[in-house]
Amino acid sequence: MKMFPDLRLRRLRISPEIREILQETNVRKEKMIMPMFVDERIKGKEEISSMPGIFRYSEDEAVSKAKEYEDLGIKSVLLFGIPKVKDELGSQAYDESGIVQRAIKRIKEETNLIIFADLCLCEYTSHGHCGIINGQTVENDSTLELYAKIARSYAIKGVDAVAPSGMMDGQVARIRKELDTNGFKDTIIMAYSAKFASPLYSPFREAAYSAPSFGDRRSYQMNYGNFREAIREIEEDIEEGADIIMVKPALFYLDIIREARNRFKYPLAAYSVSAEYSMIMNAAQNKIIDLDSVIKESTTSISRAGADLIISYFTEYIYRNRIF
Ligand SMILES: [Zn+2]
């Protein structure tokens, strides 16, 4: 074996040009997905205070923002809805004239963006949980029927991909069956397969007014101490018919992303969540770090771990400021 002083790895870092041609991971910004909040209760737009630079948009504003994204070169968005009225069953989530359904239809009509739409109940239920409540528990099987209705209502409006995020068992299979039996064989399912119960979601809860009114989501979202179980969750989704698998959050879970990349041949998405954005933004605003450099490093690390698609609140910034 060749050793120092014959072996000199620093040779490969000797100049910016050498470093550039030898860089192994290059982020392709076309693979980034911009999350968008469409809010039925507002006119215009409102900034989310814990996520500087990220807004909730009214339906009209969301459509014009989507056009702006398309002009910038962004390829895809992930929609979340905030309804005017919430109830026990989250009925606005599957209302064909609900806020997300209207937004899907109009953005599809007016742009060529690929539309992913988050599929869950927590933004729509009065209690803020992701399913039907029975006492203090979230019922799995009855919840699946509502997820199926949401999927159909999105597909009717022309969504490209539904993204079930509720972590109920059997959700992917139930949604696939609903889509197939209603003539939507080509609608993609991007499954939030390994979604961990993470405190990093708290800015999102402010954004979507979706904090649970009692308890927490640890009986359905995963324990962040578990690695093997994450692989089982992904296997379950693949067995059930997921087209794209996902790990969420991203930065604290790069080991899970890497393992999923090594094991599965499926397209893999990673969701860099709200607090990942807020932590970087806050540190940059307080002059602790340089924003552009850290966006570059953090996004490259998610890509290096093996993610194909990266859902990131920095997507718009990355395009605007030519970070990649
Ligand atoms: Zn949910």
C-alpha cells in the first residue's frame, strides 16, 4: 500500500480549478421543490414570523407567485392548504372546492409547474391531529377513508403527485387503490415514508396553524432514535405502491437518507423542514454564519447523502441568487 510521503491527497485540492473538477456532488437545482402555503383566510400575502422570507398566499396571490416561480426556472412546488373553517373530520381537506383543490386547478391551468400536494388532515382538523380522533387516540383505519377522498379530490383537479404525510399504516395502498379505481392511474404517490416526530416542525405549525390541541404526534410519527424502523417504514410504503419515497426531516437524518439510497432503487426525496430553514436564517441574520455558503453546504450535504429530490424553503432563494 502506498503511504505518505508517496501518498499525497492534498495534490487533489491544490487549486480552485482542480477542486472544482473533482467535486463529487453537484446539486442540480431543477431537483428542488419549493413548498407553498395557500391560505383561504387572507388577502394578498402574510409573512410567517418564524420563517423570514416565507409567506402564506391567498389563492390569487399563490397563482401569481407560481407564475413567478416558473419564470425563475423552478420546476415544482409542494402545496399546503390552510382552510377558513376547521372541523373534527377536517372536511375541507377533501372538499372538491377546497383551497388546495382550487389552487391545484388554477396553477395547473396557468403554469407548467409540477404540482405535489401534501395530503393530510392536520391543517384541516379542529384538534390538529392527522386523523380521526376517538377519545385520545388517532384511529388508523377510518382515517384512511378520508385520505382516499383527499387523494381523489386532488387528482380530479389535475395534481401531478399526492404526498401523504400522516404516517398511518396502509395509507399508500388505500390511496393507490382509490386513484386507480377512479381513473387516475398516472397520479404519482410521493410517500412521506420515514417521517420522524421532530421538534424541528414547530415553525411549520405556526405557518399552517396546525399544532395539535392535545398530546403530540408520537403515536404515528417515528421515534427519532430509530434507524431500522425507518427502513421498515420505507419498505412498507414500497410494498404498498409508493412511486417516490421520502425521509423527513433532512439534515439531522442524513444517515437514514444514505441507507435508503443504498438499499432502494426508488427515487428518494428529502424534506429539509421549517426549522432547518429558520435556524440557518436566524444564524445568518445574527451574522453568526454566511447565508449563501451555509445554504450551499447544507443543500450539498443532503444531495451527497443520496437524495434525488430536495424539498427546501431555500429553493426560491437558491434560484434568485444563483447559489448553484
Ligand atoms: Zn398531518
